[in-house]
Amino acid sequence: MERSRTRTKTKRGNVRVYHFVGPDFGLDDIRRRRLKIATIADLNDPFELLPSSTDQTVRARFNIWRQQFDLRFGMLCFSRKWTNPVQWSHYAAKHTGLCLGFDIPANLLAKVSYTKKRLTPRVHVIEGKAPENQKEMYRVLTTKYLHWRYESEMRLFLGLNDRDPDNGLYFADFADRLVLKQVIVGHLSAVTRADVQEALGNLANGVEVFKARLAFKTYTVAKQRKEAMWR
């Protein structure tokens, strides 16, 4: 049976995770050595930071917390896998974009849990003292509906500090704790090998670059091993 290798050995303490992006933004991210930080308002799940409650007061409190978090914090969203074709369709411009593989310290990443049942908010805990209140908010921020599990999501929470004056967005720079290690080009992408090499510049020697293809026997995306298939 054909198998796609989805995990790569990293330095001790690091985890290889993957970020899907469209072709133009992906190349620009590589050139600028940065990733866009998503805010709660940017995310495509309307239930983010919105636990279950019929109590109007509780819902109002969570709406306030949601707004406050959205102003102060954001996140980088990654997957533990790059081989899921649904993710390529949803987040990499229908397989025309890129998937960027990063090595990140495991202790900085939050694994998302998936469940059928909405969380019951424990308001008294969130309004209490640290560290219990932080753990409870962390639980709310890392729980999603079961049908999102195909994303195998990992989150890196960051403060919103310097806004880009050109576009008003927030970015996280590539650094020792956010190390680009792979660039995977979608199987329908027009991005060329030369495009990627130009964007990588002096990072090229330390980054694995390859084209993706659809697997022959499974519903997965695989590595294109024939160099002639990508120019």
C-alpha cells in the first residue's frame, strides 16, 4: 500500500507542523520571513470562544471576553499533517497554493480537541485567580466541533504587538522558535521551482522543497518524486 510520509524527525523538543496558504501570499510570506497572525474575528468557525449556555448573562460575558481577546491576542494555526486533500482545497487555494512546514518547540503549541458536545462554560473559574482561570480559558480556546477534526490543528498563541502600517495586519517573524523547514507546492500550482528558490534566498540550503501530487491508491496527497514533473 502506498503511504505518504507526514511526520519528519526534528530536533529534540521541536514539532513539525504545517501551514497552508495560497500561492501569492505563500511566496510573499517566505520572502518577508513572516506569517500572518489570525485573530478570533479572522477564523472561519463562528463558535470560537462561544461555549454553550442559555443564560443571557453568561453569553454576554463571553462576548466581552471574545472582544477583549481579539484585541490583545492572536494565533498561528497549523496542522500536524500536510497530506489531507481537504485542507489543500480549503486553505491552499484548491491545491494551487503552498504548504509550509515549520519546526516549533512543542511547549509553545496547543493541540486542539474535537468534540460533539458544546463546552459548558465555567464562568466562576474564568473570573477566578490564576492559574485556574488561564487553564479554563485555554480549554475554551482549544475545543472545537468534531467535524473540524480533519484539520488536526495545533495553535500558537501570540500577543498582538506591532501592526503592519501598510495593511493594518499583525505578523510573526520567522525566528529560532518558528523555523521554516519545508515548502510543499500544491499539485495544481503554477509556482515554479525558481519561484520558490527566489523567495527562499539564503534560506534555501536549509529548506526541503518539493511538489505534491495526488496519491494513486488512497485519498491523500503525496510527494512527487519524479523531478521532471515539476520545473
